[in-house]
Amino acid sequence: MSRKRIILFLIFSFIFVKSLLAEEIPSYGDSIVVGSIGDARTLIPILASDSASADICGLVFNGLIKYDKDINLVPDLVESWQVLDNGLTIVFKLKKGVLWHDGVEFKAEDVEFTFRKLIDPNVRTPYSGDFEKVKSFEALDDYTVKITYKEPFSPGLSSWGMWIMPKHLLEREDFNKTFFSRKPTGTGPYKFNFWKSQEKIVLDANKNYFEGSPYIGRYIYEIIPDEATLFLQLLVEAVDFSGLSPFQYKYQTNTKFFNNTFNKYKLPSFGFTYLGFNLKSELFKDERVRQALDYAVDKNEIIKGVLFGLGRVCSGPFIPDSWAYNNNIKLRQFSPDKARQLLTEAGWFDHNGDGWLDKDNQNFEFTIITNQGNDQRKTVVQIIQKRLADIGIKVKIKIVEWSTFISEFIDKRKFDAVLLGWSLSRDPDNYDIWHSSKTKEGEFNFISYRNAQVDELLIKARRTFNQEERAAYYKKIHEIIYEEAPYMFLYVPESLPVVHKRFRGIAPAPLGIGYNFIKWYVPADEQKYKNIIMEK
Amino acid sequence: MIVYIFRRLCGLIPLLIGISAISFFVIHLAPGKPVGIQSDLNPKVSLEVRARLEKLYGLDKPVAVQFKNWFLRLLRFDFGRSFLDDRLVTEKIKERLPITVLINLLSLFLIFIIGIPIGVKSALKPGSFFDKVSTSLVFLGFAMPSFWLALLLMSFFAVTLRWLPVSGIKSIDFEFLTLPYKILDVARHLILPVFVSAFGSLAGISRYMRQGMLEVINSDYVRAARSRGLSEARVIYNHALRNALIPIITILGLSIPGLIGGSVIFETIFAIPGMGRLFFESVMSRDYTLIMGLLVLGSVFTLLGNLIADIAYAWVDPRIRYSR
């Protein structure tokens, strides 16, 4: 190699390495515009129950603990925690020197205040359930709190991910009409700036955040209630971060422009769609009938037809691939023959030759009910209707407005089968959905599922903090429920976020992409909203 | 005249009470409760919590008692607080009203300024080329779904040409603009919504105008004016048009309640935080106090609009006089 070439080579490698390094050093500044269908309702953390409010509260506040990217609990506002007395007591050691956005230090009294408000009967919080299991709450000093439960309650640990509120700003406020709901102060990576109802919510980076200042200077939450409009806003790059529908993901975003401008992500969502059978109905009392229906419906066909392939089959009520999910379950493969055979065993056969199955001179006929305003669910029901007609079962469809649907049909158990979805909490405890004591009007075991073994396992799993032990219980529950088929498990849809390409540092993980938002950045030469002044 | 107005105003009071009583009971007939949005299918919300929430909102009392409490507060002009976010109903309405009124006023102006000349011109030569084209066009606007037209225009003017913003009423950097640019910014955002909302309503006003004009043109006094040798322009604009405008005044009066209302679909497509969406959302979440606040406001405006239309009618048409 001649000397000239060596020099050239060195120069080029220098430029190359330098450009790599430039890439590696994140810059501060720029804004991100997040498009959302809905507006927040309240920014009081313990009253917020909708996803938009949660999006904002999640940036403004912190809990004592949080989930890391692999869905494990890790400290947030605490240094560490200890579970003592066989799970009766939890002791949290708080971080020192964490400041509220107004400069006051965060202390144990804030945690106690938040707790007292959660169990205060005059506060309209929907979250008191988990906290009412606490027997006593003690602040041992400014940085230590000790919580004692009436009985060991492992899902209680994750409930301390509840966002903590500042005592000094709220102790004299009436929670049901305080200014705080529209002008919150937290400890989180972003400070509240302003909120115009149904227009936007604007947050600014908290330079003094205890994990370091976020790179993106401003977070703008734009409310665009129509999905088609939101999509057009992406096309003109007025929105940087939003979710896509499966159809948009698959068919409307494969353009050169879109692929050059946005990064598309595909992550499993925390929820599943199912067909629930009312077990009080004579039709569905026989396990073989429920299994037969499960055989008769092709889940992959539904995923292809409704989600354009952007979903996965699931077999139980836990987050797929999480520690509680049982991956060893043998799925019932689509087989109309198997379905017919099971139904014949159960006494359902086309005795009179009219094309429909019958038993005791009654045709096999039932109604599937679902809520209005969700076209996916409507299509799913139609596919199920067709597949069940193929094996001689007549299905009628009823679609009802949400409030009516809940109060008149679900709460009162007036349905044969229901198509719905559950979102899955990060902690696998789902006592309220499967335990036989939770079948009263308005409770969530509305299909009236009853299994003594599942009841026992649910309680055992709540009483231990040992994850391996809990996993064993949940896997067994998963197995039993799949075998008995009180739900026909259909699919877990993918969540399909898109983010403008100028944002770097995004690393998809089981928890999604938002977990490391404070590490996202835009290289200095690509920053778009430079005229927006960060300091107020 | 003053006695007449006073009598009509007094007559409105029982009417208003009746309307609010009926509305109150009807909305309570709809299944579901305001606390549903916090507790529906949320396994974290136990039955006890839900019962407690209902009690805190006073929903455990009989409907008649709830109505009495609500009405007594209304007498002090207290519309109560929204069940959804505990904000004052008046505050929520105040926030949404200006943009809705602005868009409605602009589009009403546009409708009259375009619709009336179209009507007049069509009436002068019924069956002419202009008549046929304008009739087809206004009916096209009337028949076309507004959301579809809106999306087409957005996709053309905002995405393809990039001349106008897609939706909303302000740009991201609105707070950093100077006043003239702020006005310009809002104006740019309003072009499409105002056009879309006006286009669909041209049919009504131009048809009324055409019909009114046709009747007047064939009447005796117009023929008399012509026979006196007045120029055609004077005949049309001084004599005929003034009389043909009388029914339009009624329509104008009846449009008053429409000024504070908005269409949900239209506002949703354009991401405009207006009254239509406020009403729709309040109904979907069974936010009783907010629904009632909006209904009372709507009925007051409707009743007043009717009254104003009647008075204006008498004022412009000397043939009509109200008995004392």
C-alpha cells in the first residue's frame, strides 16, 4: 500500500469514526408532537383513569416503583424496598434529594398523603381497592415508609407504582374541585406548561430531573379526534408520534415518503380479544360444547381478516411471553370435524335434517353481543358467525352502545356470548376476573366462571412474593382455563406506533418504546422546532 | 309592541321549565351512569368503590330529588360541575363557545352573501343555463357528506399542495407569533372548515330566495313598477328584492340557535374543539349536569330566536301587526 493511500485511508476512517461519534452524542432541544385521539380528563394522578390522562401523568409524576423495559419491577422514587414478615410488610427507602417541580424536596409525608387520599371515602378515586388491604402506614422518618398489610398481598407491590402527589400543594385542596387537576406539579421528567381543552397539552423538560434532564425540550400532546385526520397530519409531518391502525400500517404507509420519514414499530399490545360464554346459559354448561366452538373458529383467519396479520393467537389471560404466561399449552387447531364430533358427543346433531344442529327439538342458536363503535369487533363476530354456521350453529349478532351494553347486558348477565377485550395489567393477578366470588351484578367475572382449583391458585398466587412460585400458579391457572374454555381466546393485537425519523435512541423492548422516552433525542442539525424557546 | 314582547317573554318561562324537566327525565332514562367511564370493565374498581362514587355524585337519590336539587341551583344560575372532570359546566361551555360561534357566523355570512345572489339570478331567468348549473351545484353540496368533502379537500389542499393546514385552529408555534400572524394563522386554519360548512347549506337559502323572488316578480306591483317605466335594475333591486327578502329574515331568526350548535362529525374531522363535540361527549359519558347545561342554553336560544324572528317580521313587513 502506498503512503498516499494509507493517508487517504486514515482520513476516511477518521471521518467515518467521527460521524459515528457524532451520532452517539445526543443533543438537547427540539419538540415532539404526539397525536392523540382523546383528550385527558384530569391530571390528578389518583383520579385519572383514561389513557390520555395516563400518558401525561406518566411524564409529570413518578411512582415509588416502576416497570423496566423487560416488565420487571425496579425502583423509581425509592432507593430500594424490602418485603418482610412473609409478605405482610413492605419497607420502602426513598431517594434523597428528589425535588418537586416547584423546588420543594420530595419526602415520606408526600407518600403518606397520597396513600391517605387513596383511601379517603370523599375522594372519587377508582383505585382505592388495592390500598384498602393495607392495615397500617407508617413514615419511619423522612425517607423511610413501612406498609403493613392485613394479609400478604403480592399484587399490592405493583400498586405502589401509583403516582405520588405533593402534600404541600394539595393538603388544603378539595380534591373534587382543585386547580391541580388542570395544573399539576410532579417530580417527573416533564413539567406541566399549559393545557387547552380538546386542543393540546404542553409539557417542558425538567432540567433537574433526578435521572438527568430529558433531551427533548418540549412535549406537545395534540388532540386530533379523527383517525383519518390524524393520519393526514402524519403525512404533512405535523405530528411526530402516533399509533396506526392495522390497515394503515399494512396498506397506506408503504410509500417511499413514509418509509423515509417515519420509523414504524410493531409491538405486542397488553390486551387480548375474546369471546366469553355465559356459563349460566344451558347451552354452554357442557365443556365439550365450548371446546367444540373453539375448534370451529379459525383464529388465524380472524387475525388475517381483521388485523391484516398484525396480531397473534393467544391461549390465556396473561401477557404473552411474560413470566406468568404458559408457553407449553397445546392449542386446539382449527378443525370443523373435531367440532362436529364433540358436539355430537354432547347430544347436538342435525336430527331433523334442516341443516342446523338440534337437541330435544331445540336448534343450537344463540346471540353474540358486542359494543358499538369498534369495527374490528363487528368483523370478528361476523367471521365467527360464518364459521359456526358451517357446522350448523345459528348465531345472531347484536351491537349495543357502550353504556347500555355494560349496564343492561353485561352487569345484568343478559347475554349468551359476548365479544370483548381485556387489557392486561403488568402484574398477572386477575382475581377479579376469574375468582368465583366475583360474580355479583357489576363485578367482572360476568361469565360466572367457577372452578375451585382456580380459586385456590388465585389466592395462593396473591399470598406469595416469590415470582417463581407465582409463575407456577399462574401457569396452572392458564392451563385449566384454556382446557375448560370459558372464553374462546382470539388474539392479542399488535400496537403499531410510528415515530418521525429525526428522533433517535428508541429501543423497542417488551414494555414498548415509551419506557426510555427521556433518552430520545434529535441530532442538532435535524432539529425542527428551533424557534420554540425552552426556558419560560 | 313593548307589551307584546313582554308578554311573549313571560310566556317563555313555563316553556323553559317544561323543556328542562322533560329533558332531565329523558336523559336519566338512558341506561348507564356517569361513573361508568371510571369504572366500566376496570377490574381495579370494586363494587364498594363504585357504590361510593355514585353516592359522592348524588346519583343514589331518586330522579325527582335530583331534578329538584338541580333546578334550585339553576335558579341561582348555578349549572353545577361536570361529572367527568369536576369542572364548572359554565367554564366548559365558555371554553368551547367562541370558536363555534365564530365558524358559524363566518359560514352564515358566506351562505347569505353567496346564496342570495344565486337565488335572485336563478329566479330572473328560470330554466336558464345558470339556473340549472347553480341548482345542480347547490344540491350537490347539500347531498355530499361533509366529512367526505372535508377529507378530500384536506388531502388536496393540505397534503398534496401543502397550502393549508390539515386540521385544528392554531399552529404548533402559535404562542410565539405576533398578533397579525396569529390572526393569519387562525384564518388559514378556518378556510376549509368554513367553506365545508357553508357549502352544504347554500341549497336552502338559494332555493328560498329563488322561490320568494319568483312569487314577487309575478305580482301586480312589480308589473306596475315596470309599466311606470322604471329601469329593470330598479324594479328588481328596489321593489322586488326587498319584499322577497322577508322570508329570509325569518330564516335568519331561526338560525340564531344554530349559532351555538355544531356538528360532531364536522368538528371531529377538523379537530375543532367546539360545542358539537362537547355535547356528543357529554351524552356518551352520561355527564348529566353538562348535558342539562347545554340543553338549557340551546332552548333559551331557540325560544329567543323564534321571538326575534317574529319581531323582525313585524318590523319589516307593514302588513303584519301584532294585536296588543
